[in-house]
Amino acid sequence: QQRLWFLHRLEPGSVEYNVPVFVRFDGGADLGALRAALAALVARHEVLRTRLVADEGGTPWQVVDPAGEVPVRVVDLRGEADPMPAAERVVVEELARPFDMAAEWLIRATVVRLSPGETALMLMLHHVASDEWSAAILRRELLALYAGETLAPLPVQYADFAVWQRQWLTGDVL
């Protein structure tokens, strides 16, 4: 996280470390259930509601915000004759939007309603909080939560792992 935070500070407008996750809902999507599933996901994973803030000396610290709703941008393209070009523009816009790690969570959500029977969700995560492997887990968990499943509590959070790894990477190991 410190390395990615440093790179972000070095090039604050960079979107190189944005990690998109796409979920398609055939038959449309229940926006209320989707908002509830996203809220449950960020309640489950502290790293998604974490901000990285520098202290007076410039050292980054994790600030884990209380769980809450993820703001969801909704783009309705159901009236378009061919919604795909407009949907692609929405994706490109979101991919081009950098994160402000000190001010916002490391997750954003955009719902694109393509037709009465098709909705797409794009989650944008910052690589500080996710990689391809963990994004697949988040996608799977989001779909389970959306379906009303109850997930077992996590035994550790990412911050716990990061502290362990930092302590381990000292002395002879380093």
C-alpha cells in the first residue's frame, strides 16, 4: 500500500491503478437490493472503506471509515436505440477518473441500465485495495449478497494482514 500510495502522490491524476470489475444482470437488476449488497460488501471488507491520509511528516496512514452506503451512479440508457456506444463512453469516463485516496473510499459503483432486461454494474476499485484475484472474490461475494446469502464473517481484515507482513519483512527476512 505504501508503494502504491507513493506512486499515487508522485502522479496524482494517474488512473493506471484503477481496477474495473463488471457484473451483468440479465433480466434487469433490483437497484435497492444492489445498494444493500454493496453496503454489506463494504461493511465486510474494511479496505474498501479505507482512505490513505498523510500525517504531518508525510507518512501515509489508513483511516477506516464506518460502514455505510456506497454512492451509486445510475445511467439509464433504456431509451437509446443502440445503448452500447453510450455505455462504452460511460466506462471510458469512469476509467479516466482518478481516485483521491485521502478523500474517498477505494470503491466506486456505476449502474448502467441498457434495456428493460439488462443492467450492468461497473465497480471501480483502486489497486491499493484490490487486484485481479481479490476483485474476483469481491465480485463473487457481491453476487452472493445480492442473492440474499449470508456470508461467514472474515477471520482477518486486509489491514491485519498488512501489519503482519510489515512485521515479518524486517531483519534477516528483509
